[in-house]
Amino acid sequence: MSGNGDTGTPNTGEQIDAAERDEAKRRLLAQAEAERIPVQETTRAVPDRRWRGES
């Protein structure tokens, strides 16, 4: 085709970018997992007595 040796493989810069994106994704997922609130805590009913007008 163009004769410049392009074999369809990503160049070094693209490989580095892909590796950095993958590492960033892993860090974000690890952070999200560390900050995750167990479902048992999010579904627990907490009484809201503000509407009762307690003084």
C-alpha cells in the first residue's frame, strides 16, 4: 500500500498510552472498591423524625 512498513500493529506511543489507560482504570476500580459501602448498610432504614416537629 503506502510502503512505509505499517503492518497494522500499534506503535510504541500507542502501546504506552494503552498501558497507562489500563493502569488508570485499575487504580480507579481499586479506589472504588475500597470506598464501596456494603448493601446491608445502604438498605437499613433510618427513622427521619424531622417531620414530626419534635422540639
